[in-house]
Amino acid sequence: MTVIRLTRMGRNKKPFYRIVVTDSRKRRDSGWIESIGYFNPVAEPQVLKIDEERYNYWLSVGAKPSEKVSKLAAR
């Protein structure tokens, strides 16, 4: 099954996250199909960028967003 979730990037105590489409059986930070955005919770104000067109495409073909990604996309 295809999922839309966060993958952690950055360094210790300075994380940022990419919003990626991946196979649900893969580990959090392993390979992904497509990167559709990013989220930086450390920056002030928090930075969130999602490619809405690609996000909606992946939802239309059956990808399930994680709980955190669905909350971020609703913002």
C-alpha cells in the first residue's frame, strides 16, 4: 500500500521533514517514490510547503496520508 508520510532530515536537535510518498512496508527514512513537500517545525514561524496538485493526485490513486500529514495538510 502507498502512504504519504514524513521522513526526517537535518541534524541532531535541528530536524526538518520531507513529505514523501512511499510504500508502507519501507522504513521511515528509506527510499521513497516522490517528495511532495517539506515541513520545518524549528523555524520561526514554522514552514510548511505541500504541492497540493501532487498531494491530491496521490490521494486519488489510493495513497493514505499518515495522521500527522493529514493534520498538516488541513492547515
